[in-house]
Amino acid sequence: MSLIEDAKSGIVLDGAMSDELEKQGVETDNKLWTATALVDQLNKVYNAHQDYFRAGAELVITDTYQANVQAFEESGYSKKEAEKFIRDAVKVAKKARDDYQKETGKYNYVAGTIGSYGAYLADGNEYRGDYNLSEKEYLDFHLPRLKLVLKERPDLIALETQPKITEPVAVLNWLETNYPDMPIYVSFTFADCKIKLNT
């Protein structure tokens, strides 16, 4: 079975990374949020993925929602360190998946997750979308992380908690040109949204 075929009958997604990491004692009350675990607590990220697989998840998302080069640099890490943290997030998710398969014989999936620009602002804007960037500005922000995630070859890309249409469209257009065969899903958080469909 392929990811697309499995998706037609439904795939069980994991739950919140923050809850699992906080249960293990990771302090997430900072601008890096769950990405703080990528610095020196990678084993706890691995444990979180394994716990979700054991609970029945068939797809886990990498700990890269809030992990972006800019935020790591603002927190005092070098660009090289930031790039390693992001790549490690995908590697550890795939290792957890592969180890689970060796143990059970069941193959599951890994989604490289990309949070919105609003998540980077760390002020609730991933839910409000009170920002307006050009397509170039969106890509300047997203591509450093997205390219690192793609280098580690996840099964799919997840554009998560998107509060605006323009932002994921910019990323989707880039992916369509550069990675046309990469499966993608997008999740939105729209407040008081009215969409008119042409039928």
C-alpha cells in the first residue's frame, strides 16, 4: 500500500508534541516551544513519537512546527546548529518509525511539519493571522526550514495551523514546481470564515 492509497481509507494522526514532551519534563514555555527539545533532549522527541505509534498513530509529524532557522538564531544558536536541529527532528521521527516497524512489522508514516509565520511570532498569530507578507517574504521565511526537512525525505509535508490562504499557497506553488510528487496536507485555523464556493 502507498500513502495515497492508505489515506483514502483514513490514516490515524498523532497528537500534540507539546503534551508528550511536557510529560517528560521538557520546558516548552519559550519562543522555541517544543523545538527546544531538539537542542539536547532528542531522546524525548523519539519517545514521544514511539508513544504515539504504540497508541495507534499511523502518521507522526516531526518536531519542526516551531523549529525554524530564524528562531534558533534569535535564541543564540548558529545557523549551522539550527540546520542540524531541524534535520535531526526528521531523522529522529524516521528512526522511531523504523524501530517501531522492526518491532511490530507495521509500516507507518512521517510528515515533515511546517508551521506558519504566525507560529514563529509566538504571540498567538498562528490562530489570528494578523500579518501580511508577500509571496517572496513567505518563501524567504519558509524555505530555509522546508529545504532542510525535504533533504531528510519525509513521507509527506504537513503545512499546519495556517491562518491565511496566501501563505500556504506560496509554499504550495513552490513545492509544485520543485517537488511535484511530494504528498502534502494543509490544516487551517480560520476564525469567522465565510468561503464562497463556485458550483
